[in-house]
Amino acid sequence: MLDKRKELSFKSIPGNIHLVEKFVDLISDEYNINNSYFGNILVAVTEAVTNAIVHGNKMDAEKMVFLKFEIRAKGFAFIISDEGEGFDITKITDPTDVEHNANPNEGRGIYLIKSLADEVNFSENGTKIELIFDIASINAELALDRVNQLNSYSKVSVNSKIHK
């Protein structure tokens, strides 16, 4: 049965990004999210997690990053939170504004996230970010039906081999 919510937590170590990639990959498979969405989702979520590790928790391996996945009415959301001090989103400059931005690398990750997700919300003093993807084609019922069919087929296949 498909869960409407999945969670992952891990220590603030950059090498743990592979856990996030696997998490997104498994969700994409389970919910039949096609490749045209997968790249945007993967980049946005890994950027948010990287920001949580590097800027939020300042790569303190004793601090945790929390990643949640939730099904929504029009699609789904990934919620990333860290144990850092937070930040003021209004003070992050636009990296595309070359006239007013002394450091063009500042805000690059947030810019990418906002460009790739349909909606981005910051809360809890910037320690929590919610990435919302409005994917009308996500079909939990179809995915569940396919899982049930596969399970039924597996049982029939196993039973027929036992009886031979």
C-alpha cells in the first residue's frame, strides 16, 4: 500500500546526499513520476538539503537534517528542515541581479529551488523549507493498482511453481 507520507533523517554530512537521491528516486518510481519532472525534483530537493547541511547546520555532524514527503491534493511536497539558527529569506540577494549583487554565488541554490518547484515556502525562521510540486499526472490510485497487480501476480506465480 502506498503511504501518503514518507520521512528520512540523517546527519549533516555532505556524503549523505546519496540518501536523498535514493529517497527521491524511490518516490518517483512508486508514484510513477515521469523523467520530465524527476530532474527538477531531484535538483530542487538536493539543493535544499545541501543548504540545510552547509548553511543551516554548518556541516556539524551532530546536527540532523529531516526530509519529509507528502501527497497533496494537486501533487506533492518535500519538506526539509535543519537544526541550525535559521536565516532571513528577505536578505538573500538575487544572483541574476548583477548590478546589486556583490556575490553572484549567494542565493544561487535558493534561486534554483524557486525556479524548479511550483511553490516554495520558508518557515520556522528559515530552518524549514517546503517545496511544492503541482503535478496533475500523479496518480496514487493507479500506482496502488499496479502494486496490487504485481503482488497478485507474484503470489500466483509462486503458488504455481510450488504446485508443479
